[in-house]
Amino acid sequence: MKTVEIVGYKRANLGKSESKRLREEGNVPCVLYGGDRQVHFYAPMILFRELVYTNEAHFVHLNIEGEECQAILQEVQFHPVSEIILHADFLRIEENRKIKMSIPVRLVGRAPGVDKGGLLVRKRATLKVYGYPKDMPDHIDVDVSTLDFHHAVKVGDMKVPGLEFLDPKQSAIAAVEVPRAAKMAAEAAAAAPAEGGEAAAAAPAAAAGGEAKKAEAPKKEEGKK
């Protein structure tokens, strides 16, 4: 797995106003967990570009005022509108200790269902895995070359040496579905004969009703006389 280096600076003040000031200056307030203590620091937002805006997982080499360690990005918070990074949590890692990571999924192969007009839908962008740092991949390839209509690759189908998958085994990763337009066309075609039959059945009933009214008319005239 590739490594991204982030240079940080320790924080003396931890208040909200200080965090706001750091963001306005183009920095991200951060916390490093793991080990014997938490480290509060900040780092330039531009350094997060390769780490956050990517479709691959990365290790992080943190250098906080000369104190260096290996870590992973555990959680990142974005502004709901501007998507600016508001906060980041890192977890210190060691080679001899297992860790949990979310690894991006990459779909490979051509699904037969797609050639028949189906739509390949990605159900999960990442997979949660548990293993040693040395076994963590940049991404996980998911083979979709056997998928036909209404078939899916599930978490329980995945096997990667050295990794344990933590998502529910029955959860779908990718599936081939019938496009909405095709579904609507099929439903319309199925409904058309039924509606035609109902109309045909309604016509004789209406005709019979008309004849009955005509038959009743002379009786009313006799009653008036």
C-alpha cells in the first residue's frame, strides 16, 4: 500500500474558536490516537488531497514537529455544503498488530447481464477488513464477469489472503439490474392485454343495460294512462 506523508504542528489551544481560525487559514484540526497518549495537531489541508480525494487506500507517515509514526486515516469530517475538511482522526499503527480499514472496491470484468441490456450497479464503494498492515491492499478487485440479470457478488463471496471481511456476508457489493425504462415498458406491455379485456367485457354489459332501460320505458307510459 502506498504511503502519504503529512507534516503537522502541535496545538496549544483546543477551543472551537481556535479550530475555526485554523480552518480559515487552510489547515485541518487533527487528533492522533493509539499509543500511550492522544496528540492534538493541525496540518495543511492541501496535504490531504492524495489521501482523501482518491479511490485507493493509503498509509500515512505523520511527522508532527519531528515526532514521526505510521498511521491510517480513521475518520474525516466534511462541511455539509462546501465539503471542506473540518476534522481528521488518525490511528497509530504497528506492524505486529492487526487493524481495521475501509478499502475501496474496484469492479473488474464484463458482466453478461450488461451485454443483454442490464445495468451494473455498485452497491458498496468500500469494504471493511481486518488484518495486519502488511496485508492491506490499495483496493480490492471484485470480479463481475459471471453476473447475469438479478445476480450479485456478495461479501461472503470474497476471499483475500490475510484479510477478514467485517461487513455482513449477505450484503451485495455489485449486482446486475434491469434498467427502469425496461421495467416500465414490460409493465405497460403486461397491463395492455388486461385493460383491453376489461374494456371488451364492459361493452356487452353496457349494451345489455341499455336494452333493459328500453324495455322498461313502455311500462312507465302505461302507468301514466
